[in-house]
Amino acid sequence: MIKNNFYKKFDGVTAILYRYRHYLIAAYFILSVIFFFVQFDLLKNWDMLVRILDSNYFFHNGNYFEPQRALLESFIIGLLSFVFGSYSVFAFIAFFTFVFFLAVYFFSKSFGVEYVILLGILLNPFFLFYAIKNGSELPMYSFIIFFISFVKLKKPIAGVFFALAFVSKYDSLFMLPIALFLIDKKYLESAKRIALFIAVTLLALTPFFAYNLILYHDPLFTFFMSLAENAPSLSSFQITNHSYFYQGFYELLSLLPLVAVILFFNRNVIKTIKKKKREFSIIVLLSILAFMIYVFASGLYSSGTGYYRFFLFVTVSLTLLVSVLTKREMLLLTVIFFAVSLLIAYHFLFFQNFSITTLNSEVSAAKQLLLQKYGTTNCTVQSNNWVYLDYYGISATYIHVGNYSQYPIISFGKMAGNYTLQNETDGIYLYTYGISDSKCSFTPVIDFKYGVNYDINLSMENNRIGCYNLYSKVHYAFVLSACLSVMKAFS
């Protein structure tokens, strides 16, 4: 009797929640936006700041620019800045949170999943923590979810969203095989769909090609340079620290309660899978491709780059997969799951190293050192934290040697090497290097390695330099791997 009363109350609360699910969805949206706002304000993440600085370069004569990054986010932040000014990054966060919620809505319709339940389980603690932290994850996930939703519906317009995902983050290229699900038994219609998908994708990428062609004389220059600069040689592929590799799998722990709930509410799992075989096939392929990205990143990037964040794509994919098995009866439990996820995400957030207070004090110390030594803060400096300094008003670039000795060096920690230490304030060190230790120069940062002029000049000297650099890296990797194999065979 008590057990029956419990189930009746449980069902009653679930029914009330479902009746007012629109308010629940609005609450999810508002709480997600608030969390993302607080996260950016506290962390001022390096990657997000670079996107803001790139947008300033495009639209407000800024000096700092990193052309190897996908530029959609910077472009949108720049457009929003004309309306929201210095608050444009917050408008960007709110806008793409809305786009993500819209993408999930299309997924729920095309895959036959309850929208409010899908949101509750998709907004897990790791998604909340990583989705906007680096600036490009949330847009990429949104467009990938749009992409697979329209592939499921066999709509070639999926190419538009694939193109948008690509210019959000080049890793999206791994998801291209999902487009094969546009093919079915009607071969002629399938061929037309694939051809139209390719045409739509290329048409949507026209601004990307035009930008690269006009500025760098190569329609794929920034893509090739991104791969050449950011990816180590394939011959270096090895998972050197297995603890870092397995760190990503901790995210899967958040799915275990969901799986238990699904098994409890859906006893006919096999029957559901057979009934939704096409839906499962698409998301299984998505999960496999996402896992390949994680393994690739884990094997190529050194510890400390946060490569385990790539596992977030695996978590998102698997969450979409298990969502196909969900039922309306588990709504109350997904609400509880979201509430716990939000608390865990805040726990992660407030244990991060950087905060706005820390950054402000460090930048203030850097300005104080420059004023003491040169009587001005209006000079170009070299720094191991050049992005933060540039964002907070000091024209800065990464630490050079050789021809750039006239620029002082600001270090957030003590540096080893043959540098002249001028002064130190609150753990911030001012160094000079070479014979020009009393000179404070002001030069826009755009003529340095990470500046647009550097790459423009490079591409003018050889308009296939991006492709050549990428080819050299891959070719050298295969040759080196072959040589090492031969040496091992004869040793």
C-alpha cells in the first residue's frame, strides 16, 4: 500500500512537471546562461579572450590576431559589439545557448525524443563546464546536432550546418561520414541528395574560401595552417600518460545513473533499438567518430592542454544515444539530474586557478612595473601570458629572442635564462634582454608570428605554403615512422 502511494505521488509530480514543461525548459535556459556568464566572468579563459581580441582586430582596429583559429565566433562577437559594446561576449554566450536549445529541439523532433527530458540529461556537469569555456564547443555542438537532425530527415540543408560547424571548429570535419545516411535504397534520389548536400556545403563555405583567397591567396590557408601549427607530427602519436587519457572517462560516470533509470523505466530496450534502428545507427556512428577525435587528441597533445575536454563530445554523443531510449515517466528524475549537474558544475568552476580578481591584480602589477621603469604603460612587451595582458590593455606578444630584444619582458612567474631582471611586484617580473634594456618600444603586435601580416607575407611568398607545411608534416611523419620500423626490424 505504501509502495503504491509512493508510485502514485511520483507519477503525480511527473505529470505536473510535464504539464508545465515549458516553464521548466525556460528555467533550464536561464540557469544555463547564468552559469555561462559567471564562468566567463570568473575564468576569463585564454581561448575565449583570443576570440574577443580577434573580433576587435576585425571590427575595431585591434592589434592582436590569431589566424589559425576558426573565425565564426570572433566574427559574431564583432557584429554583436556594435549593439552591446564591451558586453558583446555575454550576448554571444546567450545567443549560442539559444541556438543550442533550438538545435536540441530539432533533434528531439527528428529522433522522437521528449525535448524537456533530453535537455535535462544533456546539460550534465561536464557539458555545463566545458560548453562555452573555450568559446567554440557550444557553437560546434549546436551545428553538429542540427546537422545530424537534418541528415536523419534526409534533407541536404544539413550541409549548411556542417559548414557552420566546420568554421566553428575544424575538428567538425571528422563528422562528415554521417552524411552517408542521406543514402537509402532509392539510389537515384540518394545520388541527388548527396550531390545537393555537397553543393550546399560548398556554397555555405563560400565566405570562408573568399576570405582565405583574398587575404592569403589560398582558399584553405587558415585551415591548413591550423593543422600545421597545432597538430604534432603523426609519428609522435603515443599516449605518454595513461592517467590523462583515462581522465576523460570520468565524464561517463555521469551517464551511469541515466542508464540505470532507463533500464528501470524501459524494460523493452532491445525492442526500442530495433524499432529505431536508423536513429541508433546515426548516433552510434557519431559516438564512434567522437571517440576517434578523443583518442587522436590524447595521443598527440601533451598533458596540460586539457585534451580530455575532447571527451565531452563522446559524452554528448552517448547522451544523445541513450535519450532515444527515454520515456516521459522519467521526467522527474531528469530534473533532479539537472539540479545535481548544476551543483557539480559550480563545484568545478570555483576550484579553477584563474579568476578575474587574480588577473586584475597581475595586470595592475605589470602596469606598475612599466610605469616605474619607463614612465608609461604604452609599450609593446613580451610575456608568457600575452593574451591576458593584451586583453587588459597592454600591447603584448609571446616571448621572442634574437631580433626582438628591444621589447621588455613581463613574466607572471620567475623566468630562467639570460635575462636582466629590472624589478618585481606581487610575483610579476619585469625583464629586459640584450643591449636595449632601457628602451620601451610601442609597435602593433600584428607583425609578429601570431599576427596577420606574418601570414599574409608568408602566403604572398608562396601561395601554397599552408598546404606545403601540412604535407611536409604528414609526409615526414610517415617517412620517419617507416624508418623507425625498419631500424627496429634490423636491431
